[in-house]
Amino acid sequence: MIRGSVRYIAFRALLPLVAVRTAAGAQETPQARRVDSLFAEHTRGLQPGLALAVVRDGKVLITRGYGYANLEHRVQITPSTVFDVASVSKQFAGLAVAMLVNEGRVKLSDDIRKYIPELAKLERPVTIDHLVHHTSGYRDWPGTLSLAGWRFDDVIAFDQIRTMAYNQRTLNFVPGAEYTYSNTGYNLLTEMIARVRGKTFRQWTDENLFRPLGMTNSHFHDDHTMVVPNRATGYARRPDGTYSSVTNNLMALGSSSLYSTVEDMARWVMNFDDPKVGGAAAMSLTRTRGTLNDGSTIPYAFGVSHGEYRGQPTISHSGGWASFATYVLHFPQQRFGVVVFSNGGGINPSRAAFNLADIYLGEALGAPAAPAANAIATAATVDVAPAVLDRYAGLYRLGPGWYVRIRRDGSMLRTQASREPEWPMSARSDTSFWVASYNAPMTFQTVAGRPVQLSYRGRQHAKLEEPKPPSQAQLRELTGEYFSEELDTRYIVALGDSGLVMRHRRHGTIRLTHQWKDDFSGSMWFTRSVEFQRDPRGRVTGFSVFIDERSRDIRFAKRS
């Protein structure tokens, strides 16, 4: 392995510097030279890279390409290279919805089942407004399809995502109760748009968005076998420094799967300031923040998010899929925009976009905000009696499959959360401790006769009784066949040599680790919590899977 790494490094050293690719006739300015210097590291050797565009007042200031679009054939990135822009796609679906609303074809208050009756009738309706602002409660398809047996290198077709959504019988939360990002919601919006327009989403966007704007190298990718000229490949970095190509057969129309170039996306961003496509009313609607049931507003609008940078309002959205990482940033008051697309290599496109804003806007921006000081973080460390530390030590449940164990180590405490390393806790008082690795404090409250309460990020968590390892007989109770009607998939829970396991025809064997009571965590990322359910008599009736905040409480019934 060491020899292989040396050979790779030597090979890279023999390669010439990669020339910067830019648009024909582009002016070389002091700002352009600063841009080239900023991304110079991506011009050295055979590595993936990025493309960028900067626009202001309806003009393109600069386009650039650095690195390679295809390592196998040594094809360099140019401003005309086609990238999968991932979730940046959502703003196109958002404008399509706003145009329908502006035309009176749909209302934001409409139940989505009015247009897609195949969806299950739920206790409370999910509206178009809920979907466009990620407040619907629909489970996110990346997690749910993974639990159902898909892998990310499979063909993931739009109809598979749609069918998954049709079979949901419950939601993550009451519609409108919270903001939780859901790609599934935007896929449903895409289906609604296609039905109301009477055309496929790709046809309609080609005719009404891309062609009018001259975005001739952009399309929603609805055919994974299609040959796409100038298409970049996504690459993941291996531990030894080499790269592996990442398979991308996704067709998640509306939430993702827009293929475009920075040249085309520059035209899109300039349309924000002078909306030739969509119109001023629809464009204004796409900047409307969501409102939750309690009346509070959220930063998210119709596929974009409101923010602020150096005292100036911003509109932005990021994307990430199959090692592609993308970012579109707009400063409406300055009529200024930045587009950054990358195909791997650890590039942070949002940081790059703000660095570009610094270069081109300069004094038009306010002073960089100083990091807010945290009183607990900056307070002096104090000594706490060992008896007090022992009182706090123990197990706390922060959420499904998410536990934190705190232990005393001499004169200090240490904390270890599920699937994370152990970190030191610095005492700031008898009750408050700063955890630098969490960038947050943990505080404790003790009340006579009650368990110790841990406060973390605004929530209280009671100290749990130490769990006893389940006996073989108790584990055997949990074995059997479990089936999900919603996902049309089954798992076999069995006792293996190292304990309880789940077996699936595609995922193979998933190890289960006991957490607390009937809650186990699985060895695959989509099995953060597998909590077995019992009836009033204590008999096991099924289990519930908590994948993440986007995909919660997926029920499997015990069949045998």
C-alpha cells in the first residue's frame, strides 16, 4: 500500500500544471487574477476540480474551469462542462410552482391529493405550500429507499420515488409543525406540475425555462442511459489519495437531477434581477419564506434560502450528490451572483462562493462579523468535587438511537455520543461544562428524588438507569420475520455469533447493538435506531426504524 501511494505521488509530480479554462474573450482583470490564485491548487496534477461564474448587473464578469471533468480520459473542466447540480435543481421547480400560482392554475393552500389522488389520505392534508417549504412531513426518499433495499449506485428512477411516496401512510410530523428538508416533497411538486401542464417536467422546463434563457446545455435528466456531451464525472477521494469514480443513475426530477453548466446557470441567476422568464410576480413569490403553524417564519422559500453575509441579504442554495457539490449565491441588493460547481476533491463550493463575493463586492459588503463569544466557552475552568462528577456520570438519551454516555476520568468528565469519539468536558461551574468538540455546553440539574437532568442545545434529557445486556432468551424473543407494507420489504432478525442481526436480501447482514431497553442501533447508516415494539402483554409486534430527522418511525410488523 505504501509503495502504491509513492508511485501515485510520483506520477502526479510528473504532470504539467493544468491550464485555467475560461470563456473566449474574457477580460483579465486584477479580480480575475485573484480568482486564479484562490483556486491554483486545483490546477496541479490529475484531480477533479470546479467551474465557476460571477455575474453582476446582467453581465458575466468571469467564468473559469479548474481541474479535470474526467480523470480516465484527462478531459479538463471548462465553463461549458456539464455538472449534476443536485439540490440546486429545486429553485427551478419552485419557480414552476410560482408560475402556476400566478396563473391561477393552483393555490398554495390546495391539498396535494387534489392533483395526485394516488397519495394516501392522511389525518391532516398536505398542501402545496407545505411541500414547497419543506414543512410537509413526507419522509425523505434517500433514507427510505435505502432501508427498502436500494443502493445509491442503483438506478433510482422517478417512478420508484413516486411509488414510495404513494405508499406512505404516516408522516414525520403534523404538516406545518416544523421545517425538515424533504427531497420527496419536491418530487411530488414535480409530478403535480407535469399533470397540471399536461407535459413531462423535462418538456415543460425545456420549453419554458431553458430555451427562453438560452440555457442550451441544461436539462432535467430523466433517462440514465442518455449520452450527455461534456458531462463531468463525480469522484470520491480514497484514503490513499487516489480517486474512485462515483456511479450516478439518479432521476429525482425537481429535487435534483438537473444537468447544467456554469455558463447556463449564470443566465439563470441574472434572471433573478431581470425576470424575463417567469415574470416579476412569480419571481417575487419564490422569495416568500415559509410560515409554521405557530406563526413563526423560516428562512426557506421556493427552493432557495434567505441568509445574510457581511450585513447584506443573500439568496442561496447548495447541492450534493454522487460527489458533486454545488452552490448558487445571489446578493439581490447588489444584483450580484456566484455559481460554483465541483465534481469532487473535497471542494467546499459555498466557501468558494463567499470568497468570490469578497473579491468582487469588496467594500460594498460590511465588515466580517466577529464570532459571537460564548460566556461558558470563555469562562475559566474550575475544580468540581469527584462526588458531584459521579452524580452526573451515566447514560442519557438525546433521541432515537442517539445516546450520550458521560463518565468521570479522574478530576474531569468525558462524553461519548453514539458512533462518535469520546471528548473531554471542561468544567465552568459545578453544573456547567463546555465541550469544545460540540461547540456547545452541557449543563446538569439535580432535584432531590428525581433523576439528574442533562440540558443540551435547549432540550432536557433525564439520566437513565444503566441498561443490563439482554439475555439470550430476551434476544430470542426479538427474532423473526418483519415486513413493511409501506416499503414492501422484509428483514429477518436472527441471533448470530456476535449477537442480534438483521438480514436483508440486498444489504446482507446488519449487526445490531443494544442501546437501551428495546432500542438497538444497526451497523448501516439507515438503521440509526431499530426499536422493537410490544403489545400491552409484552409480546413483540414489530419494530420502528428511525433513519434520521428526515425519515422517522418507519414501521415493520412481525410476521413470525
